[in-house]
Amino acid sequence: KILIANLFVSTLVLGVMIMTQVVNYPLFLKIKKIDFGKYHHYYVSRITYVAGPLLLIELFLSFILFLSYNYMTYALNLIFVILVFLSTFLIQVPIHSKIGNTASQKFIKLLIKTNLIRTFLCTLKCILSYALLTKEMI
């Protein structure tokens, strides 16, 4: 059941990351500078309520799986989640701080580019979660 929950949450996180990459962040480039500060603040406060709990649940499930199975593939599963957290807090959050104050197109474009890291890691995590589930079912 944990493997099913892991795949389910990984798929939700991947969906949020793809939506962020393809829709949300590019829309930052379309907001007028005068409205940007309010829009950005509203976006960050709202997305935190969606992405935050999902990422924490994913971390918890990945940690439980690692402790339960203790195979390299489960370690990799956990490492992907940790790398997403590191990217979020070391790269994206600082860029968001700069964007919120400046509405700089340069930083928005940097945010879009660096978010590819998280999107890629979430894609790998989702694929691995599917593989782990199917391996255990066979």
C-alpha cells in the first residue's frame, strides 16, 4: 500500500511541477510590473499550500520505503526527493525572493530554466516509483 501511495503522490508532485514549468512560471513574464508584486505574493502563498504538503508526504513515504526495503533503488527514490527539496530551497526560493521585489525578466527566465531541475527529478522519481511498484507486484 505504501508503494501505491508513493506512486500516487509522486504523480501528483510531477503534475504540479509540469504545471508550474509549462503554465505558471511562463505567466510571470506576462504580468505587468505594476501588478507583479501582488500576483507573485498571491501565487507563492497559494502554491505553498498545494506543493508543500505533497512534497512532505512524498519525503515521508520515500523515507519509510527506504527503511522498509533498504535496497539501492529505494535509496535512489529517497535521493530524488531530497534533491527536489535542495533545489527548491537553495535555488528556486532565493530566485522567488529576488523576483518578488524586482519583477525582473532575467530572474523569471532563470526561475523557468532552473525549475527544469525539479521537473526532471520529479519525472525520474515518478518513473522509479512506477518501476518499484511493478517490481514488487510481480
